[in-house]
Amino acid sequence: MSQPATDDPFRTLGLPYSFRLDAERLRSAHLRLLGSLHPDRVGSGLAGGEPDIARKAAVVNAAQRILADPLARGRALLAALGGVATERLSPSFLAEAMELREALDEAIGSDDREGIATLRATAVQRREVETEAIAKAFDLAAATSGADRAPLLSQAADAIARLRYVTRLIERCDGGTDSQTDGA
């Protein structure tokens, strides 16, 4: 087996550069690669032995985790396609986000479980909207080349930034704190 790439989860798992990944295809690619690293299949033929097998399995597992998570998958695809991550949030989104955050802080402070559940449902709906915006931007970027691709990758990056915020809001609704998020 050739050495899996450590910086490109799509290449590591042999999957197409697409935001819309079929969960079963991802699972199948992950299990196939892990199976190919099993000591019974590899035997003593792999240079480096067990530590090398363990390292390669860790790379395969990390690639699977990245591609299974829409936020991480979007970031990885953006990097693979030469896009630049952004922290840009439009003024209208910032206003909406501030209102949601203030309402959530108030609901948490007063232990208003119904209010928290309502805000979580709003954030989950927004997550679906942003996930679809990312997918559409990447679909269009895949069908475009040259200078016309850059604005589409920028749209994807902006939607990824919004998804990151919405994901953090959902985590907060679920009792998490911002510091528990992966630096998002």
C-alpha cells in the first residue's frame, strides 16, 4: 500500500473532491484502507513494521473524521481547491448572530429550557442552510475554472465561517462552551 497523504483527507481516502460525500462511500473507503493495514494482510512486508502501520492507520482515521464533519470537510475542500479560509461575517449575519447569542445567554441564565430548545432548533435550521450554501458554492466552483472560480470559493469560505459560528451556538445550547470548540 502506498503511504497515505497526511494533509489531504480526500486523497488519503481516495475520494473525489466534493462537499457532497455519500456517508456509505466514506465509510467503505475508511474501512477498506484500515483493512489493508491489518497486520494479517500487511505481514512483515511493510517497512517500519507496527509503528508505521499504526501511524498510517491514524492518518486514515483522521481523514475519516475530517470528511465526516461538514465544517472540517468544508475547510479541507477549500484548502484542496486553493481557496482561502475567512473569518468574514456579513453585517446582517452578525446582527442575527448577536441577537441569537444574547437570547441564548438570557435563556441559559434563567434556566429556560424551552427557550434554549427553541434557539437550538433555530440554529440547527441555520446549520442546514449554511451547509447547503457551502455545497452549492463548491458545486459551482467545480464546474468553473480560472478567475471565475475565486469568487465561488470565497462564497464557500464565507458560508464555512457562518457554519462555524452556528455550530458553536448549537454546542452552547447543548451545554458546551466556546473553549470546547476546535478553535472555531
